[in-house]
Amino acid sequence: MGKIVLLFALLFSTLAAAGEREEKIRQLMEAQGLLQTFEQQLELSRQQNQQQGRDMLNQFMAQLNPTPEFYERFENAFNSFMSKIETPWSAEEIVEVWAKYYGEHFSNAELDQLLSHYSSPLAQKEVIASRKALVSFSNHFMQEGKPIAENALSEFITEMKVIAKECKCKR
């Protein structure tokens, strides 16, 4: 009977320690501002994908000059495509996965030290500054990449037209 009580006590203490560790990691992720950062990145990614997709569709439509009926069909196909490529994970799910892989590299004592650091006013200022900088940083490279994507798309459409013309494919 004593062995069973000891086994249950050991199991309970292991579960309690695991729960405490998960809570420390959750608090650390919160102090580091990861949920907000990942939410911000997901939104920036959505906006960038939408803009690039819209630019592609506009160039495509300018080449075709479709009737209103076909314009609507192209638009519906585009919207369907955009909904299919949207990131299916929430920021909360991303943080959970991050915490799993991140937390395994630290002992409980190290997690306590990290929590102490990231709870400090200077570290909180750094978290806010990083999140603000990330928006400008992402926008910078999105703008830098825009002409590259536009040129590549234009060349692609031109090449596809040449191939289609040479192909004389049956519809």
C-alpha cells in the first residue's frame, strides 16, 4: 500500500512540476511579447499575400480584358485561391509550438532568470521596440521586393502568351 501511495505522490509531483514549467514558459512567451509579434507577422503576411495576389490578378486582367461575366469568375477564382493559401494556424497555436521547442533548451532555474529579465522595464521596452521595428522592417523588404515580383510576373505572362500562341492548343 505504501508503494502505491509513493507512486501516486511521485506521479502527482511530476505532473505538478510539468504544469509549473509550462506555466513558466507561457509567462516567458507573454513577457517576450511573442503572441503579439506572431499576430503582427500573420497580419503582415496576409496583407503582403493579398497585395501581391491582387497585383498579379490586375496584370493578368489587363492582358485579357475579360467581359464582366468572366471578370467576376476570375475574381471569384482569385478569392478562392487566396483563402486556400491563408495561414491556417492562429498566433496562439504558433506560440504553443514555439514554446515546446524553445522551452526544452532551458532548465527551470534558467526559465526563472529569463522571466526575471523579460519582466524588467528595459526588456519590456526592447520587446515593444522590436515589435514596432518589425513592421517597418517587413514593409521595407516588401517594398524592395515589389519591383522584382512585378518584373518576374510580367516576364512570366509574356512567356506564357508566347507559348500559348506557339502551342495552338485546342480548348
